[in-house]
Amino acid sequence: MKPIWIVDDDQSIRWVLEKALARENFATRSFANVREAAGALDHDSPQVLVSDIRMPGGSGLELLQTVRDKVPGLPVIIMTAFSDLDSAVAAFQGGAFEYLAKPFDVDKAVELIRRAVDESMRGEQTWDERVADAPEMLGQAPAMQDMFRAIGRLSHSAATVLITGESGSGKELVARALHRHSPRANGPFIALNTAAIPKDLLESELFGHERGAFTGAQAMRQGRFEQAENGTLFLDEIGDMPFDLQTRLLRVLSDGQFYRVGGHNPLRANVRVIAATHQNLESRVRQGLFREDLYHRLNVIRLRLPALRERNEDIPLLTRHFLQKSARDLGVEPKRVSDEALAYLTSLTFPGNVRQLENLANWLTVMAPAQTIEIKDLPPDLVPGHAGSIESSGLIGGDATGGVAGGIGSPAISTNGSGGVPLMGGVAGTVSATTPVSVWENGLRTEVARMLRENSADVMDELSRRFEAAVIREALDFTRGRKVEAAERLGIGRNTITRKIQELHLEP
């Protein structure tokens, strides 16, 4: 391993770090100024570089830029006795691995350098997670493969499609894919979230209006049906459409004609309609909140998009993809995720689904200190040992009662303090390592009730699989992947745990 380079005009700082690192068997090389260190980079390079920020004859930030040009990927730790915001921001904008304020605890400084060394060693390995020409949708889980096959079968059809799935699961992506791979691909794709438009404006948004049709209508305006002519109109959250507008939508689907608000001449609509909802439309029909005839008009082809917890084997793939995407958007080097962190993320249920995972990737791109993300780099409320829930971490929207925005009946989750299985509970932030058994039992009942309300198929089988998967994942995490020891601790046979791992697709 190459030596650690220390650049500081203060001899005492160099001496202290040299001695502390020597005790940890790290070789060191010291420089008193930036010029000497920059010159040495012409013919040599360190494993990690630790530099003061303000020195006579040059600054650590200038040296950081030199390192970026000559040795890309070299971890650089910036030290300073001037702990101000501008210095910290400048260091991180320049690509520093970490920012160390003086005076510092020597043991913590050594631990930080050790972590930088680990990062440097990983960087020397062949590891390419870059996603070139990433497909529009990602997923290796059987449920997603079924979705891809369905989109393929519909590629020559203009049939009306109803997409169901929880909020954040990617329903609009499916709609866009259906449009892109349809005979109408050269036409426009127009999306409208019917729940986001006030009732009084929704009719005009859909069908347009004539000049003078109402106060403020200064000119004729085309609606979304006209804008989507010869293309596709995607109506998201169709279950929230007001009842009287459902009648007008039904008429368009039935005879292909509509009127602008205030208009008297019928207009033809050559539009394919794709609708989506996170709600149970059958239940809303029974409650009298949704027209049954409209439901049958929309439900020609029905596609159910699985929640992320139903395809958690896709979480590693999606995490890497979103980290790549976030890095491209910010113009920075994409971060990697350790196997341990990926395994931990895979154990979470993500009530906010794919949208929540993307938000998490954006957070990690900005806030994680190292290029390789470890479990301890995750948001505090997701790190094992912290009581709280994913909802309270701010990575997904919530309402005043702590529920997930747009996610009716989504269970709150948190970790059990040992780095393992997310527990479902009725109230966010109430589950901890000391939570009595009755809480998770109540949480289980809440989840059963939600699945029954949504007419989920095979409730017992689904919950049994999720329970077994959670228990086995936790045991394998506890034993660091040793199957025999995990089986012994669970009180089951070695063949049983091997079979369960295969059946539940728990192989890494």
C-alpha cells in the first residue's frame, strides 16, 4: 500500500499524525508546503492525501485541484483551523473526501484516514456501475418481467388501459412506455393528474373552453383531449375524478365526441386513453363514488404495477441507476454502494416505493461523505439503532397525521435496532428495540386489513412469504451470510433454510 501524504506548514501537526498513523502501521510522507507536494505528484502518488487549507505559498484547495487533475479519484482530506462555512463548502465543491476541523481528536482523525484508505483501495478494484443508455424502465423481478411482456403484447394495440398500483410505484412510466411502443408513438403524450386540479378547473383542463364561457375566459383554450389528438392522454389518479365529470369522460370514451366548456359544436377525439389509480376502483364503485359503466370502459386492459416491497430484488439495480442519474444531473462522480448497505436497503419496505428510493439516492449523492456508501451513511432515521420511521426522515411526503401522501393504508416502518427487519406499525416512530410483541402484532393486523380492503389475492401466502423472508434475511445478516449458523439460530434445518432462500429469491 502507498504511504499517506501529510501536507501542513505546522510541524507539530505533521508529527502528531505521523506518530498516530505509524501506530496503525500506515506509512507516511510529510510536506511543509503545497509546492513540494504538487511537485511530488509529478512522479509519485499517495494512498490518501491529508492537507491543511491555509499555508504560506499556496492553499490546500489549490492542491486539491491539482490532485483532481493529476490523480483523479484520490481521496483528499482537508484540514483547517478556520471552521467556517465557506471553507467547508469550497472543500466539498472541490471534491474533498472529508473536511476535518482543527483542533481534532487524533483517534477520530486516524479513523477518518482509515476510511479514506478503504475508499482508495475500493477505487483500485475493477468496479463499473455506470449505466449507459439506461432503459426507460428497470426490473428483473418476475412481476416486472410480466409487466414488460404485457407492454410488448400491447405494442400493436390502441386499447384503453387501466394501470393500478401504489403511489410512487411508477405508473406514469408504464403509461409513457405504452405510448412509446404503440402505433401512436409519433403523436403527443399528454399527462394530467386529475387529483391535482381543482374541481372547478378540471372540466376546462380536460375539454377546453370557448371565449367568454366563464369569468376570466379571455380566449378560446384547447383542453387535454385536443392537445393529445392522434396520441395518448394519460389520466392519473382517475379514482379522484368528480362524479359529474365522470359522465362527460364516459361519453367521450363511448362515442368519441366532446364539447368545450361553453361550446355548441361537437369535436371528435382521436385519442387513446390510459388511466391510473392507486385506489380500489371496485370498492369506490360499491360506495357510489365511481361510475360502474365508466369503470368497465376504462378496465379494458388492466395492468397492476407491483409495489417495490414486492420486488425488492430490484432495489440494488434501481439504487445504482438512481445514483448514476443523480450524479449526471449534478455533474459529479457517481457514488457506489457497499454490499452491506445494499442488503440493508433491500430489507426495507419503502412505503413511498420507487419515488422514495430515487429521493434517497438524490440525498446520498449530496450528503454521503464517501464515494462508497456504507450503512452509517444513510439518513439517520434509516440507520440501524435509530428509532423512527422512513416517513419521518423527510424522504417521502406525509400528511398531518404521519401517513404517506397519497398512499392510503401504507404501514409505517422502522428498524428494530439490530440492523435488520423493518417492522410494520400503525404509528410512525413508535417501534424500537424494546417494543413489546403486541405492537408488531397490531401492525400485522393493520397490514392484513389493508390487503383485505384492496382485495389483494392470496393474502395468507403473501404475508407468510414476507414474514419468512424478513426472518431469514435478519438471521443471515446477523451471521454475516453463514447459512448453517443462521439455520441453527432459527431452529430449522440446513436443507430447510437453503430451500427457503431459493424459494424466496433471497440469494444475493
